Amino acid sequence: VEGDKAIVMDLHGIDYYAHLFQYPSFRYLSSFGRRGDSPTEMLSIENVRFYNHKVWTLDANKRELTRLGFSSSSDSLLRDEAVTLGEDILRPLDFAIYNDTSFIIPDYSGENRLCWMNHDGQLISKIGTIPTVKKKALQNARPALAQAWRSFMDYNPENGILAMATQLGETLEIYNLKENTHKVLYGPEGEPEFKIGKNGSSIPIGIMGFSDIKVTDKHIYAVFQGVKFKEMLAAYQRGKEPEDGSRFIYVFDLQGNPVQKYTLDRAIYGIDINEKTNTIVATEVESDD
């Protein structure tokens, strides 16, 4: 959500990957990100970011960041430009906009943690390493390790805080890019658990962890599931579909200290936070609400 506009991603949409709505009424305005193989169409969508009254999207399958601008009537988004990411970046699954000239993308090669890319899609620099205690995996199975450490990320340029939350396990990373500090916080379920398949890929075990994260001026909000894979498997074996989505929102201060935990009466995935109006907006998994 930004201003009077909201964007909802539609990962399994037939024709389009994202929809533009009036906010807060959620009156439908238009759709964008047409599904297809042509140069102006998309093969997937990973995330959407507002920046300087523009909208950026990431297509991991095409390795492409696309910028869209609002039409003169502000009821639709028009494609402005596309940035193809260089081959030195493995499959990019999330991104943050650092400033007018660069993006931050997780490094899924396992060599580092974060990559800085310029607006031509070229690699500028890499920083950090995956904060795992599994040193053997860090030496011998980096791509599988990086796959297991797939994280959701958000960056707030006002305070310089970049936060990452792991899809598996219960690990939160906080980078203060203004002070050049990095903090790693482990919940009770610890770091992502995995085993390596025959083809070298990562097979998740342990728990499903976080599914979205937002950094505001004062807090970090993370959507947490916490369901064990063995419980999900047991549900399938009983002929039941395990619940999809998350029923918890964790709130931390910018240093990572726990502030609040919300337990919800329905499962959600994506969130948006407005601390000025004390509002959390979330997409519900089991309905179109």
C-alpha cells in the first residue's frame, strides 16, 4: 500500500500477476503484469515495490526487474523499462530498492548473503555470509544451503534498516546499512533445517517459518507460520489438506528485541503496515478477502 493505491499479487492468476486497487476502499482499478512469453509479458512475479511514485516488480524466471509508471488518470500502470539481471546472479527470489541507482538482492550462490546491483543489472558488490553453524554445508553445499536460507526481505531507507526473515526455521537478520552492523536472531526453532537431495537440491525439514516482513520507522513486523513439516505430512496421510498460511505476526524493535505477538483467527500471507493509522492490512489465504 502507498497513499491511495494498493497492489495485490495474484501468483496463480490466469491472465495477470498483479492487480491495482483504490485504497482503502479496495475498489478494483486495473491489472498488470500479463502472463506470457513475449518481451513485455511476465513468467512469474516475486515481489512488488513502490519507489518515488513508481512501481517495480521482479520476475525471477526472466531474471528481470520492471519499472512501471502510473497513467495520467492514475488508474493503471504502464511499463516504463526493464532491467535484465546479469548472469553472475543466481535465481533472484526477492529484491529491495536501495537508492535511485541500485538494488539489493539475496545471493543464492551461497558465497555471500547480499548482492548490490546497479540499474543496468550489473553486480556492484557482495557482502556477508549465510549465518549458519553448519560450516560443512557452507564449504561443500553452498547452493543447497542458500536455497534453505531463502528469506523475505524489506528495507527502510529512512533508518537504513534491512531485515530478512527465513522461510524455513525461525531466524531474523537485521542489517543497519547506515551504521554497517549486522545482527542475527534465532527463535526457538533456530536456523533453517534441511537435507540434501540426490541432485544436490535442498529438501526442507523442521518448520515452515516466515512468509513476509516489513520494516517501518520504528519496528519490524514478520508474519510467522511455525508448522512442522512432519505435522503437514501427517495431515496429508490422514487425507486432510494442512492449513496454508500463517496465524502469527511478530513485532520487534529495530534492534530485534521482541515487542508484541499477534495471534490471528485466520491464516494470512502478505502484510502492509501503517503505524500512523495503527493499521495492518493482510491478504487472507483461504478466501479472496
